[in-house]
Amino acid sequence: MPVQIPFDTSYARLPERFFVRMAPQAVSAPRLVRLNLPLCEALGLDPAALASPEGVEILAGNRVAEGAAFIAQAYAGHQFGHFNPQLGDGRAILLGEVVGRDGQRRDLQLKGSGRTPFSRGGDGRAAIGPVLREYIISEAMFALGIPTTRSLAAVLTGDQVFREAALPGAVLTRVAASHIRVGTFQFFAARGDAEAVRLLADHVIARHYPEAAAAEAPYRALLEGVIARQAGLVAQWMLVGFIHGVMNTDNTTVSGETIDYGPCAFMDHYDPSTVFSSIDHAGRYAYGNQPRILQWNLARLAEALLPLLAEDEQKAVDLAQESLTGFVAQFQSAWLDGMRRKLGLATAREEDAALIAGLLGAMQEAGADFTQTFRLLGEAAEDPAADADLAALFGATGAYAPWAAQWRARLAAEPLAARATAMRAVNPAFIPRNHMVEAALAAATEREDFAPFEELLSVLARPYEDQPRHARYAAPPEPEQRVLQTFCGT
């Protein structure tokens, strides 16, 4: 069955210094592990063709699809605060762009496709564990309603990759609104290539912020558009307890999507200082630091755009600073509105911030589970008998009862209609619990048993629904099940 992918790759029409043209490296025995059928449909692709031997060869990088661009993109980035002027796609190749059934343009990229000129000594490959981790968590984020890159396919290569041990190799097909990052702008700004910065900005405006083109100051409108989307994005992360783990500027998209699911994790018990990433020794990217770090990353984007904001350097700096000051208010508004919804509040009152802070403080003191606490609040809003289960989460601290009295007094000031239903729609029962993810990855890596992976994906596809048969996926880990560190996988 012929495989037809209607590529229309606008990024490849930019000057050659934006990327390197090259094909992926072939693998020995590609075998399809998972094809995302709903995403195929959304992209207008034929799943039967992609699952055919020819399609799997394309998804593994062994066969050239007609019209494919085959480029490795150049970018730079601040990694843990230190600037690297050249990073780039060291283990990824952009196949091309397709326009989906919704009219939106998206990238198709192969991750784990072999060495490129940007590999910096790496092998350019990926192991099955990190590939399936990204598949699980990106699709879970999509189901949670959080802007994210997605996973179209996972393919075993038949080859081994060597990390701490020999591991089965794999390739992920990642789908993104684009792979343009803050670090892409930094790459050209660091070289003093003002023309490239302008070309890139024009490309991003046309692709992601067409409304900015009609603005009085299009490039400032672009900056403020990215700030607004990223402020909303990090607020959504915080509302579900997500910790990205590597919030480098090369992992901050200008489209406003979450990208790079390396050492990411979801919090179990609430603690703003929570860090899982094995490489984040100082806690730079801890849960509670994420809004501040994102603002810092956006400041690096503003620096790269300075020549486009005004001819006078000081005026450009003043304009950039003025735009950046809006981040805090935008994040706080998005986060506070989201927390109100999680608590069942339909209106805004000044005392709400103190009510929210009181709950979070009590949760931290008690080590209460983040996801379970909010899910149970939805039940308690409908039936006070659920207070007993909530009180148990707060243990010997006894902190729940006095806080609940304040909460119920606040709820009494608003109409009750459909409150519990609304709360269940924003407080998930199921998140990718770290211990469940690790168990699925271990089964796949050690035994080629993909049943736990498939079941976990099925549960996470409906995070806001009660699924009594799968209650174990909603439960926090027992002490011996806790995952204390996550790894990048490169």
C-alpha cells in the first residue's frame, strides 16, 4: 500500500543556515510498537498505510517519503543558566510539515534517528524507555487539555543503544505545532545575524501569530504573544502538579506547547521544592520555581528580538522590559482562575488567594497527595461525607477541618448548580504516576511486554472520568514504590 504524506514544509524554504539537510541513519529491523490512530485521523494520514511495512520503514527513517524535507534544525540555548551557542537537533530529523484536517500546520519529526552535525559526540539514538515515556506523558498532557507536542508512532529499531547498559533502540515520531524555540532565536542573535532573526520572526508570525502582522509594532506583538501563551502554559502545569525538569531555553517553544519529556514528572505529595530530574542538582527547575524560570527564559527571547523592537537600543530595552512585566500578572491571573475552578468557585473574591494559600500550606505540612486532594474536594463539594477521606490525607495535622470550614463558608456565597461536575472536569483522577510509568517502561524494556504501556495509555486518555476498574492507577505510591529520580534518557 503506497504511503502518501502531503508534506508542505515552509521551514525548509528558509535560508540554508537555519538547518542542515540530511537523511536519518538506517536501522536494522524496524518494528511498529504503537501508532496513534486518532492523531493519524486528525492529520489526514492513512493509518493502514503507516502501519504497512513501507510505512514503518518511513517511521524508522529507513525509507524516504515523497516530499520529505529531511532537515536537522539549528538552535542554541541556556542550559541550567549557562549559554551554549550551538545545540541543534542532535538526534532528530524533521521529516516535514503537514496541514491537518483542522487547517493547522504541524511538524513531523523523527527522534532517535541517528547522528547529525549537532550531535556533539552523542550517538543520535534513543532507547525504548525514553521513547515510550515521551509517548505516555505527551498524550496524557493532551488528554488533560494542556498544549503539548504529541506522539504519532513508536518503532523498535532492532538495534541496541548503549547507556548505563545495552538497551533496545527506538524511534519516536513527534508532532508539534513547530519545533521553533527561544533557543532558535538565540542561535542567530548570538552570531549577530540580524537578518536571520528578522526572517525567523516573520516566519513565526505567519505560522503562529498572524494577528501580530496587523499590529502597529508586529515584533513587539510577537513577543507579547509568546509571553501570554507561555504564562498560560506554565499555569496549567502548576495546576496539575507537572514538573518539566529541563526548562532550558532550547526547551521553550515559541508556539506555547510543552516540549521535551525527558526527566519530567508529576508530583505526588505537595511540596513546591519537589525535584525529580537527576541532573537538576541545585533545584533550579523545581516545581515552585517554574514560573520564575519561564519569565527568565522569555527575557532571553526579548534580548534576541531587541534589534527588531526599536532602532535605539535603550528604547528597545525599555519596550522589552515593559512587555516582560506583564508576565507575572498574566501567570497569576491564569493560575488563580484555575485554582478557583479547582475549588469550585465560580466568582472571584479578594480573599480567595488566602483560602488557596491556606490549603496548599496545609497540604505541604501534611504531605497530602496533590491530585487526590483536589479530586476528593469535588466529591466533598457534593457530599460532606467525603470529608472523612480528605481528613485522612492530612493525617495527624488535623489541618483539613478548619480549612474546610472556611471553604464551605466561601462556597455558600455562590449557587450550587453543577459545582461537583465542574470540579471533576478540572481535577483529574488520573495522572501519569511516576511509579506506574516506570513499571510500564520496565516491562517494555526488559521483556518487550507492552501490555502495561497500552493499559496505562488507555487509562490516561480519560483522566477526568471515574474508572473504578483502574483505581490502582489513581492511587499514590506506597513508600517502597516512590520514584525519587527521573532521567533525561539521552
